[in-house]
Amino acid sequence: MKQITLYVYQSIDGCPARADKQVDDAIGKADCLLLDEETYLDVFMNHLGWPITEKETFVVAQADCNLTEKQSVKFITGDAVAEIGRMKAAGDGVMVAYGEGIAAMLLNSGLADEIVAITLPKVAGGEEKALSGIKADNAEWVVRSCRLLDSEKVRTVYGRV
């Protein structure tokens, strides 16, 4: 069974922060990438094209809005929970997920196996949170590791019990 690892970047007060090389490294080691539509568009627009050429990417969206044409990007427009559940059950490996929408879907459906939270040393303020739209599911999580990155960011890995 594939493991789904969710990456979350946040400020000290839980507001979203831009991902850095930690996600790039994780994507490089993963079998595939899971994104939501907003994150896909954000990556595409900030790189003036699609930078992830060597990994298969799956985008959960309302409609197929593929701007990449020749890259290995596939859209999941139907029952995303069922489709990702099938993908998870098919074989071994790691699926890396990133984005607020995909995070809510994975956590609310119990599909995420691990959460890697990178906390930046700043207070952003505001109402938006890096993990919003999450329903309490009474799942038990434990801290698997915690370390300091670049003398400032904290990387905490939570695993589902």
C-alpha cells in the first residue's frame, strides 16, 4: 500500500507560507505528487510553466484545466476520495501531497498517513490558516521526529497511529 505524506508550510500562528526546497526534495523521492487545483495553478503561474517534469502529478479539481499539455499531469475530476484510495491501495511507494484543498480532503477522508509540518519563524497574522476546512476525526497522531532546519525553520513529522 502506498503511503500518503502531506506537506504543510505555516507561520508560527498557523498561516500558510510558501514551500521551499523541502517539498522539492520530497517530490524527488516520491512516486507521484498530489495537488489541488489552486496549488497547481499557483505553481504553474509562479514558474511560467510546469517545473515538475520527472514525476507524475495528479490534480484534484472540479474540471480538467490542464495548462501543461505535454507534461505528466492528470486531473481527478470525479470522486477524488475513491480514486486516491484506489491509487493508495495499488502498490507500494510514497505519494507526496501539497496544498490546502488536498490537505482537507486527505485528512477528512482519513487517507493521509503522515504530515510533515514546516513552521517558519514569523507571525503572519490574518484569518487564513494553512490547514483549514479540516473536520475533527478523532484520529490519533504521534510526533515521529522534530528538527531544526536552516537554523530557523522547524520540521515536525506526525504519523497516524
